[in-house]
Amino acid sequence: MFKAVVKRVSRLNAKSYLNKVVQGTIEDVTVILTKEAKKEAPVRTGYLRASIKNRVDKMKAWVRAFAPYAKYVEYGTMYQSSNPFFRRAVDTVKRKMPSILRKNWRKYGK
């Protein structure tokens, strides 16, 4: 498989190929992280879950919870234990990362 991919890359401009792979991976990771964070977020009123948004801009991306109390849920307070919903989502995405890279490698290698 690797030899076939190398032949395809040699036909393309290697820099543009890698840029496409990286940009596609960033977009996929951002979408998956947003979904996982929403799935893991505790729900009382639904505001925290609804406030989780993402943005992708070329080679930059962010996923953020805009609820003002999101950090207190994530890290806890003196009176409340933590519920690290965002860290659990990041761990899930870390485990999926090799398959995401492999998918984009194949997708843009054609």
C-alpha cells in the first residue's frame, strides 16, 4: 500500500498533497471533537451542550464551550466536583486519530 501512495504523491506536488491531508484532518478532528464534547457534556438545561461550537480557518481550528460556567463544570470548584466532559472528548479523539489520518491520506491520494 505504501508504495502505491508514494507513486501517487510523486505525481502530485508533495507540498499541496500534504496540505490537503493536514487540512482535511484538522476539519475532521474539529467536527468529531465537537460531537464528542456535546455527547459528553452534562445536561440540566441544555445550554452547555448548545454552547459548544467550532470553527475551522485553513490550518487553524478551535472547539469551545461558550457557556460562562463551562470551566467550572470541567475543572470543578470548592463546592462541586469536576466533570471533565471536554477532556473525555479529547481522549476519544486521540484514540480515533490514526484512522482519521489514514482516511484523509487515502482520500487525497487519489
